[in-house]
Amino acid sequence: MPPRRPPPPGPLTLLSVAAALVAAWLSFALDQLLRGSIGALVGVPWHGVRLSPESAWTIVAVQGSASGVPAGGIALMLLAGAAVLPLIAWGLVGLALAFRSSGWLRSFALSWLAVACIWGPTELAAAALGGAGPAAELYARLGEPQAGRWAALGLGIAVMLLIAEPLSRWAVTVGGAWMRADSLEFRRRLVRAVAGWPGACAAFALLLSAGWDRTPWALLWPGVVLVTLQVRTR
């Protein structure tokens, strides 16, 4: 008998993508709140939040002048989200699994984890390819807007390769309740459905709607996210 093919994961993929887009909005809002609060601690006045001029669906922190703030404080303010978001998402997934939560909550937690894990690498890719985003803003505030462009891209790819394997393992652990994962082919199909396509769509949304994209080259990054997760699935 011919080998059984994996089931079509269309509905699961659509639900996971929708969850990832919601998670991207929440993550961006949380990132801006972290930026404003940490900026206030290091000496940057915070005047609340408002709708982004690039997109009405995101909010941004309204801040005053950062003159006189040391470089370390600026870096902490701009990059705090990339460090804190994965910790929150890992904790949410752990709680969802520990308490045997309903399927929709586990799916949302996994989608948020995918978004949080690609956040930092996407910031670096946006700085290198699009000249925008928090990492590019850090270079500009330090007076060297073009510094480290290709180094930032290389670092983004390296971090993506590093996090892709544990993220794919969590995807198989969480998504195994809905799809078979007893072979490499099935596991890759599962990872695409619950982490790959959701992560790529979230990266696309960030690059376009958060104002992180200024050149068409940056739109190659969602493909890097998807391919990296596939390659690192074991």
C-alpha cells in the first residue's frame, strides 16, 4: 500500500494565522508600553500612547527628547520588547500545557510564542533590509544610521536559526493533538501549519503595518522565517 499522506491542514493554518495576527497586535502594544515605561526610567519623557501614523491598527508610545540619555539607556528602551516578549510567551505556553487548557488557548499561546520568537530577528532584518524599526532607530540615535547593516542581517538569521529548533519542537508538542507527527514529513507539515505560516504572516504584518519596511527587499524576511522553521524541524 502507498504511504498515507498527511491530512490537509488548511483550517488549522487559517486559525493559527488569525491567532498570530492578534498576537502581533498585542505584542506591538506591549512593546510600546515597555518602551514608554523603560524610557521614562532612563530619562526619556513619556506622554502616553496614540495611534500610529503609519497604520491605524497599531499604537505607539509618544515620547519626548532623548538628548542626554546614555547609549545603554537608549538600547534598553528600544530593545526591551525583543527580550521580554519571548519570556512572556514561553510562560503562557507552559501554563496552557500544564493546566491542560482548551485547544483554542493552546493554539493562541503557540501563535504568540511564534510571534515573540521572531520579534528580535525581524527587528534586525528590518534594520538591514528596510532601514527602519527599533534596531535601525538605535543606530540612528547613536549617530551611525548605516552602521552594522549586514552584520545586523547576519545576526538576525543566526538568531532565527537558533530559536527555530526549540520553537518547532514546541509546535510539534502543542499541535500533535490536532495532526499526526509520527514522521519528519508530518512534523514539517504540522510546523508549517501552527508556527511557520503564522510566524511568516506576523512578520509580514509587522514589516508593513508597524512601519518597519521601507524597501521591497524586507519582504523577503517572512520567507526566511518559514524556511528556517522547516529546515530546523527534526
